[in-house]
Amino acid sequence: MTKQVLHVGIAQIAPVLGDVEANLQKHLHYIELARAQGIEVLLFPELSLTGYSLREKTLDVAMAVSHPLLEKLASAAGDMVVSAGFIEEAHAGEFYNAQAMVTKGQLVHVHRKLNLPNYGGLEEAKWYSKGQDLEPCEPIAGWPMHTLICADLWNPALPHLAMLDKPALMLAPVNSAADIVSDEFSNPQGWKTNTDFISMTYGVPVLMANSCALEGNSRFWGGSRILDAFGNCLAEAGGEEALISAEVSLKDTREARFQLPTIRDADSRLVLDLLAKRVGK
């Protein structure tokens, strides 16, 4: 029988830049805390196992999906679904900003970041390859989930495409520093607007997990949040390391998508035709 209510959580942590072993221990600690609270899905921030501003350190921390560290994480997860960020080395010299989903001792899904930001203080396109797939995963029966990493959510086409799969949960691991885009652009306000919009427009609970690390001059401001299917904020972290949690329900998703049938009325054929006209110009 499908679970109607899911206890979800976010581990807002400050990863140690480039120290995957120290970060693994921090993950294991928060997994134990989450287990004690009965959390069933636990989300860590983008690149939670490595830290964000890696540059040349990418070579030191990149790992294949078969790496023992990910096996340790999967083993520790037990029945919990745990999502953590890492640098995936798919082939020699081919690196991806990726998010691994593990449960019951197994790696069940990897999302490779699709939209690599290359503006302001961001230069991911210099270091990483772009992901090419957007696929859901259903680690818990009746709860299909999509993962979009940080800037993926700032390309409006990507959340829209993800939501056409009708996921019951959207995981949004991010690394957002307050002034990394510009002095005028407010990342804290921008992420509130972005996640509020996606949640209420598509009738989907959203987990947005941000780092709270200090890396050089970049202060990652935290503010991780859990939204229900109506866009209501159920839990929100401050600027320090924290474990937050809340319950989300399929009943809310059912009602939200009935009241605002964005997915039903998406008219993908029309959108595809309009897009083809523009691509052809």
C-alpha cells in the first residue's frame, strides 16, 4: 500500500572544502540524527561530500559511482532514502556535478547537473561536463522523485519538463552564496521566489537544501526550506548547520493539482510546435 504521508528532512551542513572523509563522517552523523527522528527521505546540499569551490581540487575529490565512499553512504542509509552531492568521474577527465540517491545499501539514482552557471562568481562550465538526462526515480513506492541541482531550477524549461513526469517530490540541492551573482541580485530572496513558484504552480512539495559553509570570501547563507504542495513553507533553517524536517502528503498534492491543473493543461504538443518554429528560425 502506498504511503500517504512522508517524513522528509534536510541536513543543512557546512562541508569542509576538499575533505571527503571529514564530510562523509558529517553525513553519517546527520543520517543517525535523521533516523532517530523517523525521517524517511534526507537531502544534503549540492556537492555536500566535497564542498563547492573546488577548481583544481576537482581531481583530488572526483569519484566513480562505484567508489567505496558511496558504498559506505548507501550502507549507512538503511531504509532511509539519502541524497548527497559529489563530483562524479565518468571517464578519465570527464567530471560531473552530481547528486547520488542511495537506499538499502544501493545507489539507485544519479542526477548530473544540466545547467552549469558561468556568470558572476560562478564558473562551473570551466570545470565540469553538462549532464544530458533528466529522469525521475521512485525509491519509495508511490513517491516518484525528481532531482534538479541549483542552477537547473533557474532554467524554467527544466522544472517544467521534470514536472511533466508528475513527481510527488522535488529535491533541490543547491550551493548559494549571498553575493556570488552580483551585489544587486539577492540570492536568498531569489531562491524563496523560485521555490515558492515551482511548488505552488505545479502542486509539488519541494526540498531545497543549501550549504552554510564559508569558502574564502563566499558565505553560503543556508536558509534550507521544505515546502508543501501548496507552496507553504513547513520548515526553514537559519544560517547554521541544522537538521529540519516536516511531513508532506499525497492528499495535498492531489488537491493542489486539482485546484491548479498546471500539469494537466501543459499542452506539450503546442509547446513543442512553438519551440520548433523558434529553433528553425
